[in-house]
Amino acid sequence: MSIYLNKDSKVIVQGMTGGMGSKHTTLMLDAGTAIVGGVNSRKAGTSVELGGRELPVFGTVKEAMAETGADVSVVFVPPAFTKDACLEAIDAGIGLLVVITEGVPVQDTAEVWAYLQGPAGSGTRMIGPNCPGIITPGQSLAGITPHTIAGTGPIGLVSKSGTLTYQMMYELKDYGFSTAIGIGGDPIVGTTHIDALAAFEADPETQAIVMIGEIGGDAEERAAAYIAEHVTKPVVGYVAGFTAPEGKTMGHAGAIVSGSSGTAAAKQEALEAVGVKVGKTPSETAALMREILSR
């Protein structure tokens, strides 16, 4: 089992013909992803050879879906065009929209998020922006996570940070993952910790969950409240930013601390209060998960 993405998912790439798009399309094909085409209005009707496959390029997401049955789109377009690419995919009714692009203006993401709440967005789940995407090892990759770092197993992983997603997968590669999802660290994202926690709780193959957060905002505190009410599976956590100075923006756009709100200590306290074991380092967090799974 998995959440959101599996071997039957048919994936298109918006921006497949660009430098990043073509590179990562090839890597997704290597991971076993069923890539069925790309979208570029200026190159509609052509095809591109990637990873030993001839992939058609369509003018619109709607056309690509009609021709291929695609139900997932991965977005590799420049920040200035990301909003339009997302709205096009939502209007076409894509089931899963994975937005890798970083540097998307928050106002644009807010507009896309609001559109998703309306009737047009009812059939679409968005992951990102500014994220590594989602991987169900051995089945499918929609994004940029290295597919060779971990195999299939009982752990569900949800993370704000791309690099910490990769590190956690590598640290626990001997156990493996049902699905690993990088939700992105921007102030507004499509899929939240809570969304992923709910999906992992419902997935019979996921036995335990790793949740990686970071300083800034209150997403982790809200996730802690959700865990207390709805999650029966063991959860271990890590919060990046214990050494960050107060009031300073650290890396991710969402990682801004004001007063005690949003600090790593406050998040750790909220999580531990509901029974989540929180590691001080990624390696310590991985060790906590090993403890749980070896019982």
C-alpha cells in the first residue's frame, strides 16, 4: 500500500522539455514511474526522447489527460509561470499536482490554494510548492527524491525539508518506507503534516510515522493536536532549527521565529506532550524509530 502515489499512477510533467524537467523526468523513469508525456504549449505535437523512451509533448494538461489517462502532474516551470501551470492542471481535474518549483511568490501560492478550496479544486490534491515531491519506493516517484536511497517498508515519512527527507530515508533504509512525502517549507503549502498523518493512519501497510518539521509557524503544534485525537500509530519527530537565533529567517521562507512562538523547543514540547518522541538530531530520530520497530 501507499498514500497518494502508486505503480498505477500515470504521470505527466509540466515543463518536461526544460533543463530541470528533462533531467528529473529521466530520473523518475529510472525509478519506475509511469511517465506518459509532458506539457509545453510551444512544443505541442512533438516528442522528446528521455531515458530510452519517446515521450509525447502536449499543448495542455487537459489534452495530455485525455490522450494518456494521466492522473498525476509534476510541475517543473519557472516561478513566474507556476501559478498558471497549477490553475491549468486544477481546471483539467488532475488528481495529484506535485509542484517542485521553489521561489514561487507567496501571493501566487495563496491564489492557487484558494482556488483549490473552491468547486474547481475538489478533485485535486496539491503537494508543494518548493518541495522534493513524493516517492513510493519500488513503485513510483513524482519529484526529485533520489530513488536509490531506500526501499519498501513499514515507515511513513512526512517532512518540510527536502534534504532531511533524504537523510531520514537513508538512515532508515534497512527498514524502508511505504511512502515519503516532502510537503515543502513555504508559508502556504497544498498538503500539510495533518493531511499526510491522516493518510498514513488509514494506510494498513504503514506501521509507524516519522514527522519532520522546522522552526516557524504553528504547523507542528497543530499536527500534535491532531495526533492526540486521531493517530493511533507510533510517531517520532524531528524539528530543525534548535540553534537558530530568534527573529531571524532561516533558509525556508516559512522558518521565521517570533518570541516563543514557532521555536524548536515549543514544537518539541507540543509533540512530546502527546506522546511523540522527538530526536535532537536526525540520527537520534532514526534511532527512536528503530527502537519502535524492533519491539
